[in-house]
Amino acid sequence: MRAVVIERFGSPDGVAVADLPDPVPGPGHVVVDVEAVGLGGIDALILGGGLSAGYGFAEGHVPGGEVAGTVAAVGGGVDASLVGRRVWASTGTGGGCAERVSAPAEEVVPLPPGLSGAGAVTLGGSGVVAHFGLDRAGLAPGASVLVRGASGSIGITAVQLAARAGAGAVAVTTSSPERGERLRDLGATHVLDRDGGGSGPEGFDAVLDVAAGPGLPGFLGRLNPNGRLVAVGIMAGMPPADFGAVLLEGFRRSLTFATLSTDTVPVAERNRVRADQFADAARGGLRTVVHEALALDRAAQAFRRMADGEVFGRMVLEP
């Protein structure tokens, strides 16, 4: 089978298509014939070299953490009725950019009719992060919410979920007026620049932060009393080592900083939310935004788009 492999770290052009053996389903696993692969921020970080050293990633790594396709075979202990079904599947921190993948059966969710493979990989991983991140941030009707780094698939879903939950204000940070207008169409009420400048609430009850990086302390400082900032990504890098000083300086406002990885959410809960969101999207409710779908052999171009900050929504590869 054909698969995308990392030949060298540090450059979007460090990937190539190689021929690899077809996977065989082990016990508790399924093999999926892939129709769409979702590229996420972690893939860009791995290829860029930010997560290679010390994390076990080496040359030859196949990126891609989520796929959609049809189950071709199942291993021992897996319901054979899955064969022939269209599914979304998680491949963890890699392995997805291939014509055929192996995935744990517990990380497989059947897809409803009417939802494209590209739509499924735009929502499957990101939707649960947005859902559980907003829950941890204490989203409530009437709350003022900021989604920081809202142009990716996590942020786009979070904007929609916050608006539908009755948030009093849904502010976003993004890099251009054009992206801001697209986010308004998805439910944002205020558009700020990347540093938080612009017309919007002075303070926020909840902040969902996909970016982190050096600007994180400034957004902690904009929390209302009892406000919560939940970091769900580090696309702008690590925050300053002393960022917690902002929390202590605002001690009397009872501020909260938290992180969220959906690895800590039970898989049954994740899959329940995914199934509900997939059904919602198939009905035309939740909107999935695909920036571009490219062939597998154009993976380097997809990673260049991501590195250049061009992407609004999700980059998708289609074997």
C-alpha cells in the first residue's frame, strides 16, 4: 500500500510517499480502507520537529491520527458485522496517512449516511476536544466565552457549540477580517486580533485556548472573577515558565487555569459525543469546514499550507 512517511524533520517538505506492507488486524483491531485522513496540529508539530526528540518519533513515522473509510477486516474478539461499514477511526499519534490502516476497535465509530469522509475527519477528533474543553471551562447560558485560535477545526466547532449553548458573547481571536467574517457566520459575536485587540468584552467567564504560547498570560489576565481558561493545544508553543504569576496576582478573583487532553476522557464517553456530533452534522446542524482535500502524494503541499498559516478549518488527504 502507499503511505506518507517522514523522511526528515523540520520542514513541511520532509515527507514522501512510500510503499509499505498492508496492515493485518491483530486481536481487538480492525483494518480500514481509507477514504479520508484528517491532518491536525499534532502532525504539524511532529513534522516540524517540535515533538520528535523524546517522544519516540523517528524517520519513517507515518503521520495522521484520524481516518474515515470502510472496514475491510477485523481481528479476534471484534464484531464481524463491522466489515463493510463506513466508520471514523482514531490511529492515535500516527499511521493514518495511508491507503489502509489498523486501528483499535474501541476507537471506531460508525458513520451515518450523508456525512462525507472529509466531514468526519474534520469533526471526529476536534469535536470532542471542543465539547469537553468547553465543559471544563464551565460554559453556561449567558456566559462570555473566548475561543483563542478559532480558525482551526477545534475552534470552529467550539464557536458553534458555545453559540448553540446560549453563551451571551462568543468572541474569537483570528488573523484576518476575512476569517473573522466566516467565524461570525458560524456564531461568533466579536472578532479580536491574535493579541486580543478589537471590540469585545473586557473580561471573559470562559476561555478555550488552542494556541497557548507567549500570549497566554495576557488572556489569563482577562478572565472575570471565577473565570476559567482551559488550554487544549500549544500551536503557538509553550507559555512562559512564570505564567502562573498572573493567577496569583489575581488571587482575589479566584481564577482557574486547566489543561485538557481527551486521552483522560473514557473512550465510551468520547465515542458517545462523536456519534451525536456525526449525526448532527449529517442532519445539517454542526458545520464541518474543510480547507482543502488533496491526494496522498500532495501531502507536502498540505503541510506547507499548515506551516504558512493558510488553513481555515481542516486539511484533508484522500488516498
